[in-house]
Amino acid sequence: MVAMLIAAVLAVAPRPVRTPWPQPEQRAALPCPDRGRDWIEVYIIQQMQDLHIAGLTACIVVGDEVVWTFAHGYQQLFPERLATDSTLFMMASISKTFTGTAVLQLWEDGLIDLYARVNDYLTTLQVENPVHPSPDISIWNLVTHTSSLRDNWTVMMELYTWGADSPIPLGEYLFDYFDPSGEYYDRKQNFYDYPPGAYWNYCNEAYALMGYLVEEVTGSPFDEYCNQNLFEPMGMYETSWFLADLDTTRIAMPYQWTGSRWQPYGHYGYPDYPAGQLRTSSGQLAQLLIAFLNDGWVNGYQLLDSATVAEATTLQCPGLNSSMGLTWFKSQAGSHTVWGHGGGDLGVSTQFGFCPSEGTGVVVLTNSDAGLWSIFVQLFDYAAELTGCPEQGPQPGDCCSIAVTPNPMAHMGWILVGMPEAGSASVAVYDLAGRVVMQVLEETPLPIGASSLALDSGDLPPGVYVVVLRTAYGSKASRFIRTADTR
């Protein structure tokens, strides 16, 4: 869940029905930095003091192992427990990377078509935007936040359960949220007034629906699927979506800084849990970064195929969002090009990501509301220092890019090409059998920067296609969907 959005909603929404368990306000001071520490530890501790972060744990991945760990501050203030490398933190929206990975596994296994209607895989529940029932919402729309589904924070905040997991089953909640007969259904607040694929808007409930999709396709509860196919194979043995499955004395208490003291929120849960409720430690979370840094392999287990990892870290809809992959977001952390995800909830702020060109990854978890970006960036600088990798911007081979917009498209669209330097390029469209079905551009000089090429897909039958850019700096590919022509 997104902390800034929650804060904005709390400012205007009615007070939640349930409130945090009453606990006394507590005052504590963080230890001062030790001058004998390495510079990165001194920096983090100073940031914790300046930003009023109660407890923090972090780690750095290089290649296929965790090479540096750090913990400071408090897991809990009363009774006092210091944060350690093994402290369990709530992930907030980092959780979505596991939900997205589960869906990608089903895609690899041929159990779903990522570009098909989500309703094709649901039974009692059918989800459509009542304002724009056409086109249908695809699974790809859910993964890329282009579904036109909307977070109704009035409902979502009222359903926080304080001190325990939510008693409402995932499927029951989603039926009440998305079905016109449901208790929480609201055609204006639960949906945007534009069709699927038209705009990008971050949506937690889309990821909750993805968790339910896993249940419907596999016949297994979402948390059990994750235990068997994600957590246990990766060696994440103290990781769970639910408080009931963990020792709560090992979980960091979420805190709010009141201006003079840290006030505990208490632990909590919510029914749309695949969007943000996962809890684990920094070292366990780092296993997912290791998998994505190593073509899907971690702990001797192939989590995903290398082609799927490559697709997940390919920009999916740059015309709508310039950083969106499949669940993962591309960003510039200082001089480092990073794929990652952040998270924020009540008393929680988290950030993790990996830099493919440098072979490094960073995890930062806290039990406070403060932002972490400066710490995150400095940790990538420190990782570069550990590996001897020079700090520099992206190289030409990393910068050529291609994308299609709109995606899906009914007839006319655009191919967006990015060139790191002026040079010759060719662009072709392939079907899924690997046949060239359209040569958009022969070897032609293109200028540095962005270029737009018109794409008339009117002669192509509806389906999934791949557009491929070839340059002197390498090749890039992007999928797009050709829908039925509605002209």
C-alpha cells in the first residue's frame, strides 16, 4: 500500500471503524553514530535520527549472495527489543512483487494467458468496469496498473483489522468489492471512468484480484501456493502473509513519530492481503533479488525462466507510464539504473531493487513512516564501492528501447523507439511463431533520443505480437496486443 496515498486519504476520509490497539506513547533515543563505523553505517544512523526511524534493517546482494547486512534501532520499544538482521518487517507494497511472480509462474506453466481476459479464469466472480465494460480487463492490465480498477480507500481503511489478520476471506471480500450485488460495491469509487488500457493508475485491488486469480486457477489458497512455489524453494522459511503463521515477538512493531515520541500502531491485517501484507526479514527478501539477478535461479531453484525475467524488466506501457515493467518499476537511483519496488503503510516504509548492469541489489526495511530513497541510493553507491564497479550512468547498450502505444491497440498505434546515439535501426513485427508479419522499418538512420513510428495493424488478425528493434547497440523487444477492430 502507498503511504502518501494513505496519508492523503486519512486527512479527508471518515475515521476507521476500528482503531489501533491502545498502547502508551513511548520515548526512546537512537544511539549516536560510532566514528569507528564505515561511512555507510554512519550515514544511515544519521538519517534514522533525522527522519525519526525507529528501526531499520538493510542488506546488499552481489551476484548470488548477500555480502553486507546492517540493523539498527528498535524492533519494539516496549518491551525493548533491538532490530536485528533476522527481525521480520511488514513489506507493504513490496509484497506485490511476489504476487506478480506467482502470476508469471502460471503464465510460464501455460495455465493462463497473460494477455487474456481475467474473467476467463474466474468462476463465481466476474469483474468489469460498469462505465466501460469493453474492452475486457486483461491479466496484463492488472499487472501493469492499467486495469481501470480503483482503490476505494474509505472501504479499505474501514476493513483494517487491528491486532490480527482480517477474518474476511480474499474471495468473499473481492466479490463484495467488484460484484454489483456486493456490500462494498460502488460504481464510482471502485472504478475509474475510462476504459481498461487507457490510463495508468496504481491499484492495490488489482493485485488482490491477481492473488484470487492464482486461487481460482490452481485450486489452492494463495498463501499456500506462495509457500510451496515461492517461499520454501527460495529458503524463505520465516515468511508469511499472515500474522497467525509467525511469532509476533519477532515482528517489528509499526510506529508513528508524533513530533516528540514514537506511537505504536499495533500489528494489523486487511482482506486484500496480496497487495501488501507479506512479512519477512531483509535477508530472506533478498532471495527474490538474487533470482532476478541470475536469470530466475536462486538457491538451486529456477523461480522463473530467463525469458520471463527479461519480459518482467521490459517497459510495458511507456506511453502511459515510463517506468512500468511487469510489477517492477525502472528508476534511476543516483547513477544506477535499478528495477525495484517500494512500499508504505501505517508505520511501514520499505524499498528494494536490483541493478542488472552492476549485478547488485539492495534491501531497506523500516517500521516507521519516513521516506527511504536517500538511504537506498547511498546503498547502491556503497555496493558499487564493494564490487569496484565505477559509478556511472547507463551505457549505450542499456539505453536503446522500444515500446508500443496504445497497448492493447484496435487498429492504429505508435512504436516508440529510444536511441542512445544516432545510428541505423530496423524494426519488425513478429507473431508468436517467430514469423515476420510486418517490416516497419528497414535499416534506416534514426536520431539520438526518441522517435515515433506509425503502426497500422489493420491487416493483422487479433492476437499477441512482438515488435523487435535492432541497432548497433543491441536488440530490444516488446509485446503488444492487437484487439478486434472496432472502427
